[in-house]
Amino acid sequence: MTSSFNVHKASGYEQLMGRWSRKLAPPFIAFAGVKAGERILDVGCGTGSLTFALPEAANISEVAAIDYSPVFVEEAQRRNKDPRISIRQADACALPFPDSRFDRALSLLVLHFVPETSKAVAEMRRVVRSGGGVAAAVWDHLGGMPAMRMVLDTMAPLDEAAAQLRSHYCFQPMMRPGEMRQTFIAQGLRDVEETSMLIRMDYASFDDFWAPIAAGEGPLGKYVAGLDKARRAKADEAVMSAYEAGQPDGPRSFVAVAWACRGAVP
């Protein structure tokens, strides 16, 4: 498996997305139906937003967390202080666990970066016992991420590559309404339900918003880092103007919507 998400530093990811993943984790855990005593697999743990929220939400017996990125795995292992949690590098499309190993398999903000999404869902189902649950959430890039759309819609008229990035960003796997639900059903899961979840992303300033992207984190950061000096200056200026929207630099708050889906293993 490859991933379309690029990460350089764990701290950069935290500023870009980790802090918002942590806000989404509690309502996602509640939606997934996690219960005390369960053995849970976290597929695509990142720096641990969901992994470390699980023991806070319920007295679980075990959390096994995997991620494809060694940067994420190293950081999550460094943070871990709970003996019930284990973290290792692994492929979401080839999970290194036997059939029916877990009570529940969860994936928070990962499936849209997995090219073989159906295979990942099939693997999540495989490692969960009969009667257990599979649940996942992804950002709604097209209609539910106005902060990122602000950036892409600002840069797209300036550069054809940005316009192409916007098209890819808005229509990654699992982002269309009902798409995750249909994938869950196709992989044999039952009682499948899809919903949307909303949090807010609050920034102290333009630098708080732009710094991780400017440093090359994430797909958008990868594009920005590849700009030549002149185009980079134009992009920085245009996005800052969009962020400020005619007012002095300072705090801004944006909604962020995620699609969430859950299903039961027969």
C-alpha cells in the first residue's frame, strides 16, 4: 500500500491536523459504539489522536495501533505510557493480525489516503469477530473543509497545478455522500449507517494556520514546497489576503465536517 499523505515532522502534522483529529476522536468513538473490555484495532493511528482517546472514553482491554508512516509510529510510540496500547508499522491493506482478533476496528481520517480503500475495509472486517464492529471517518473535502477550500480556491486561478490538486483533493476516496456506506455494504458489513460530524478549527493567526503548510506538511504543503520563489511569494500573499478577508490578522474559526460510517460483522 502507498499513501497519498506526506509527512516530514510529527510536530508539523500536529499543527496541521493532529490537534483537530483529537477534537474529532471523542464523537467518533461514541458513534463507533466502543464498550468497556473490548479489544480494538486503530488503523492509521498517526500520532495517536484516536489511539490515546480510546482508554479515556472506555475501560478497554487492548488497543493495537498501526500506521504506514515510520514518522507517525515513532512519535506515537514515544508518547505511549499505557501498557494496554501497542503501536507498530503496518499496511492497512495487509493487516498483520489473524482473523477475528478484535472486537472492533476503527480508522480515523485515513481511508481517503489509501488508494485501495475497499481492500482496507475488507481487512478491517477480516480481523474483527462476528458481532463486532467496523467504523471509519474521513473529512468531507468538497463541502465540509472551508479553510482548505479557501486556500485551494485562492491558488487554483494562479496555477494549473493548483487547479489539478484541488480536483484531486475534493474527490478523494470515500468523500462523496454515501460512498463509505456503499463500500461497507459491498464488503459484507451489516446494519451500515453513515452520518456527518462537525467540529471547529480555531487558529490564533495566519501563521498558526499557514506555517505547517508552508513547511511542506500534507498534500497541500507538498505542492507549496515545490513552488519557485516568485510563485511561492504570490501564493503566500494571496492566501494571507483570503485568511484576513479585509480585517487585521488574528484569530479565525472554521467549521470542519467529516463523514463517518459504521457497520457490524456478520
